[in-house]
Amino acid sequence: MRTTVGIIGAGPAGLLLARLLHNAGIDSVVLESRDRAYVEQRQRAGILEQGTADVLRAAGAGGRMDREGLRHDGIELRFAGRRHRVDLPALTGGKSVLVYAQTEVCKDLVALRLKDGAPLLFEAEALAVEGAEGDRPSVRFRHEGRESVLECDHVVGCDGFWGVARRAVPAALSQAFERTYPFAWLGVLADVAPSHDELVYARHERGFALLSMRSPAVSRLYLQVPADTDPAAWPDERIWDELDRRLETPGGRRLERGPITQKSVTPMRSYVHEPMRHGRLFLAGDAAHIVPPTGAKGLNLAVGDVVTLARALVHRRDTGSDELLDAYSATCLRRVWQAERFSYDMTTMLHRSPEADGFEERLHLARLDRIATCRSAGADLAEAYTGFPVG
Ligand SMILES: Cc1cc2nc3c(=O)[nH]c(=O)nc-3n(C[C@H](O)[C@H](O)[C@H](O)COP(=O)(O)OP(=O)(O)OC[C@H]3O[C@@H](n4cnc5c(N)ncnc54)[C@H](O)[C@@H]3O)c2cc1C
């Protein structure tokens, strides 16, 4: 099998890259190890930066997003018994975010790919990337019980943090920068209308809590828990009681409760692999970098990477020049590190770390106070939350 661009992974990065290339007339094959239902149902991100929504629209994938997505003009911070609304458009010159779940982005992109009749192989597991240093890289993969080889001009690893593509970069040329956190998120999906119409980020003595939503009828809620937590230790009533305590709703009003339909624990990690390119292999999205979900940046970073890469591949096709491909890693890493910094700051500021002493705790509260009382500090948060420009 042969193609111009071999894409490993059908998460948001791989699916969007395939769409952008298709629109530009460049053929690609997408290999995805899991089945279609898994790709379309895995609960993860829910906040699209304005730039991400614009990219999906321009790619022809924004129809349902614009009908069903919820535009949000603010977020609320709760800390030390206070409530502060960050007015996103007022602080950024008009920018906002869109609540539209990653599952829905993936469904829209899968449907477009299949409608285009372009190759997207589910249950096709990439085993290794070979020959990245030469001009005929390939992907060895297993599909329908048989091993095959996909020969390409370029290979893109969009296969997430646990994928195989990153392993093809020789250790001597790789640098990894990493932080793990001594806590995790217990995330639940509940069939109940959100108790607040904007996202609420709460720092509480008992730990962080986040109230968010997937639609007017479905709430997405998170609690900070110890890193090794078993979700089974959290029956539904315990989750609702703890959310009530940490979100400290005005007047002691309890959250609206409803059936919890999903429950999972997500570890928190910051990770960057440099460089994001080796020869004709490119890494994009979670394959190259991870952020803790507090800043809602992971999916948005993945989109920025593949926009930069698609532009560089089109430039090469049109001019024969590798100039933009050569700049890919450095261009993306500038934005990646801004998102890493923001996600780290949001995470440390809003969580209670078992390792932090009283001094550090007070610094985090002072940061929140500064955001609530100083316009430029609020604007800095709002600018980062609504998105860093794609380079
Ligand atoms: C609880 C939670 C909340 C989050 N909230 C947000 C948010 O609000 N906003 C935000 O921007 N981000 C958020 N994120 C992060 C976001 O979900 C990820 O950054 C995003 O999924 C990255 O997309 P990706 O395509 O790079 O990787 P992935 O979505 O991980 O996709 C990789 C794909 O590659 C496939 N694959 C892996 N190995 C192979 C192989 N060997 N062969 C073939 N296929 C393979 C996988 O099956 C998968 O489908 C959140 C994450 C979590 C866990």
C-alpha cells in the first residue's frame, strides 16, 4: 500500500490532518488501532478555543458544531469563599470559547472522511515506523490478522501519548521534559442540566472541583482525588456530596443531581518531547506533548500542530521547498511551551497539593486574588484560555 502521507491515529489530530490534506488535494491513509465506536465515544476534551472552532469551520467540519456547540463568554473562579467571573470577550477584545465535546468533533471528522471515500482503517495497529531518515519512510501495521506495510513520502505520528511513532526517534536525539502531579481527576458524566451556565473552577480546602457541561442536558464534573484512586471507591452520592462541598454554591444551594452515566480517573501529567520531527517522521498532538487538563489545552494544541503541518506539506507540494517542514518542530514548540506554562500555572494554582506547605498555598491564593482584582492579570488568563495564536 502506498500514499503521500501516512497518518497513525484517528484522534482529533489524525482526523483533522487527514481532512486538511484532503481539502488541499494531498492523499493520505489513516491507521487507527481501535474501532470506530471507541474513537467516537471516548470522553475527553470539551472546550474549543476560538481558533480551533475557526479551523474546523474552514475545513468544512463546523456545521453541527455551530448548531449544537455552546458559546461561552466567561468562566467563574471560586476560592476562599469568593466568586469571580472572568469575562473573556471584555478582556481579550472579543474572544470566547465553544463547548463542544471531543467525541462530537471526532464523529464529524470520521463522517466526512468516510463520505469522501478516503482511506481510514479502523482496527489497524501501527507496529513500527521504519526508514524515517530516508526519503521512503513506511509504517508496518497489522490489520485483519495480517501484517502489511504502508509506504509513504511522510509519516505523521498522531497516535497519542502511548503510541509507537515517538519510539522511532533515536534516544540520542530525543529529549523529554516531564512533570507528574500527586493528584488525579475523578471525572463523571451525568444526565442532568448543568447547575451553572458557565464553567466553574473551584479551589477548595478539600481540593479542586470543576463544573462543566457537554450540552444543556448533560453535565461534566470533576473532583481532585489522590493519584491512585479507584473510581469504585466513589459511589454516586459521595461524588455529589463532595461536589456540593467544594463548589460551595451560593446560599448553600445544592447542585442539581442526576444519573451518573460514566466515571473515570485521569492522571495529571505535563510532558514535551523535543524535537517533534525526525527526518520524514512528524509528531503531532498528544504523541509529542501532554498537558494536565486544567487549562483545556490538549485538543487545541493538537489542532495547532496539524494546521502548521498541513500548511508545510502543501507548501512543499506547491514549491518543492522543505523550509516550512524544517521549521515545523520549532514553530509548534513555541506554542506548546506557552500552553505548558499556562496549564501548569492553572493546575498548581487551583489544586491542593499534599506536598505544598502553607507558604505555597498562600501564594496560590494571592495569584487568584490578583486575577480577580487586576485587569491585566485577568486579561493574561483570558488570553491564554481563549487560545495562543497558531504560528
Ligand atoms: C479528562 C480529560 C479532559 C480533557 N479536557 C480537555 C479540554 O477541555 N480541552 C482540550 O483541548 N483538551 C482536553 N483534554 C486533552 C485532549 O483530550 C487530548 O489532548 C486530545 O485527545 C489529543 O488528541 P490526539 O489526536 O493527539 O490524541 P488521541 O486523542 O489520544 O488520539 C490518538 C489515537 O491514536 C490511536 N493509536 C494509538 N496507538 C496507535 C497505534 N499503534 N496504531 C494506530 N493507532 C494508534 C489511539 O487509539 C487514538 O485513537 C482532556 C483530556 C482528558 C483525559
